[in-house]
Amino acid sequence: MMATQLMKVLVIDDHEVVRRGVKQILGEIFPHVEVGEADTSQKGIAAVQQEPWDLAIVDISLPDQNGLALLGELHSIAPRLPLLVLSLHPEEQYAVRAFRAGAMAYLTKQTAPEELARAVKQVLTGRRYVTDSLGESMAGSLNKKSTHPSHHTLSEREFEVLVLLAQGQSVRNIALSLTLSVKTVSTYRVRLQDKLQLTTTAELIRYALDHRLVE
């Protein structure tokens, strides 16, 4: 991308202070940047459908949809749109799932502005950006027996149901938001209890909180 070419970045995050901060950082790094904002996943999807963007910076925790599901939708709508996740959740909990969903970078909101700049520049060239800490963690897991927590064995849908349960949503509301039957969501809940070796919904919620799967 030429230095004088206008770069369009869409920031999808429900916290205004975060959107403003990212906008300021991008403005300091890139002399010609236009930053669009969306505070829900649906507004983000609409923005991507309505006009082209050079990059989308996406939060994992959004009020109307899980960010991982949003990544999949955005990737389906605009396969060539680079997706960078900026999240409160630690890398070890969400990064691999985010990459699977189509993200090209995963950064936490504690990331220094300089690293955000490096990540943005790299994904704009079409290359995935992996932080040093995540790279070391992934390399270490190849050299020893896996010590990953049990939720790493969950399917994407099971993981999504777990997060929604931990956010306090009822089985009926989860069914509506995921376009599933109540019976199907109940089946997922039973699977979660079995895979995580838990017996109640309260224990599932506590597990998700303990492992920082929800804010």
C-alpha cells in the first residue's frame, strides 16, 4: 500500500474509549487513515457489506454476538479483508480459535501501541502476525505433553454455548440467538458438562469465569 493512499480501518468494539484509543494510535502511525466505528457485531457486518475496508479490528466480547462467530461471518462476507482481534482475553484462551475463525492477528488490549502498529502493517501485507509470547507458547506445546485446559477440546459451537451460558443467558435465549432449538442447546449443555467433568450450569459458569472466558 502506497504511503499516500488512504487506508480505511473499521474498529468493531462496544467500548467508546477503546475505539477512540485505536483511532488515535492509527492516526499517529499512518498519515492517511480513515477509521470507521461500530459498537455491535450487526453494525460491523453492515459496514463491511456497504463499503470496502482495508482492515477490520474486532473485539471478542460484543453485546449482540460472540466475536469468534463474527469473525467467521466477516470472513465469509469479505474473504480478502484482514481481520485483527484486539481483546481483553489472554492469548492462550482465544488466539488459536480466533485464527481458525479467520483472524490474521490476535492482540490483547494491554498491547503496546508499537506492537499494534507492527501487527497492522504485517497483516496488511497478507501475512499472519503472531506475538512473541504466543509463538513461544505454541512452540512449547509441541515439545511437551499437552497441559491445555479442558475447554480446548470443545468444538466451536460448544465453546460458543459455554460463553453464552457464562454470560447469564438462558437456554431459550441462546437458542434464539444461535438459531437452534431449545433441545439442541440443552444437548450442547450436557456435552459441556460431560467434557468438562462438571454437573451443573452453575459449575459451567464458574469454570468460564475462572478461565477468563468471559469478562
